[in-house]
Amino acid sequence: MTDDDLRNHDPSPTDEERAWMETDPIAAVRRIAVLIVLAFSVAGYLGYATDGGGKPEVLAARQHP
């Protein structure tokens, strides 16, 4: 920062700055955690659903006699 930036700084926050200051960090962390759990649940289900019903070695042996 330059000296001009410090001297010309407006001490009253803008609407965007005020919204960031009013954000509840606990609620934000909780939402992020729920989204992560949901993402892992969907990824786990898709991995299970598209498994094919066998081990990769067995499937490879069936395809290449």
C-alpha cells in the first residue's frame, strides 16, 4: 500500500464489505462440510453402482482369454 492509499481510505464499509463482516463463519463452515459429505456420498454411490460386479483382474481375464 502506498501512503496515498492509507490517507484516502474511506473508513465506512461498502455494502459488500458489510455483508462479509456480517457473515457467520460457523454457518459457512457447516454448509461447506455438508456439501463435502454430499459430494463424497454421491461419488461413493456412483463408484459402487458402476462397479460391474467383479474384481478388475477377473474382468480383464474374462475379456482377454
